[in-house]
Amino acid sequence: AWPEGCVEGLCARGCFEVDMEWKGGKLIRALIHSESGGECTVRWGTKVVQLDSIAGTSYELDGELRVLSCLEAA
């Protein structure tokens, strides 16, 4: 319903926090922070990826759900 926008701080199942930005109905960027580690399934449209996350780590994904970077908490 919203062709453009962004959200920050969404709480997702499995102790994950999600920020994302989209434009023209397409994902531009997503940031997923894992609070407790474990498997994370990310879906956007027909794309699906599985991340084996580490507690305290943030994962930046592009519009194709490819991991661009990982940042571990200090």
C-alpha cells in the first residue's frame, strides 16, 4: 500500500530488531539486529534468505537480500 517509506525498530519473532527502507515498492536496504542469536528467515516479496545470526550482531542487507556487512557489538 505504501510505495515508498521506511521503518525503524520493528520487533520480529526470535528476538530480532528490523529497520528497512523501500522505494517504488522495492527494498533498498534492511538492517537486522540479532538480540540472542539463532536462525533468522528474511522475506521480501518472493525472495527468502536464512541467516545464522550471532547474538549482538547487526546484518545489513541490500534489496536482493544479500548481506553487505556484519557489525558485532563491542
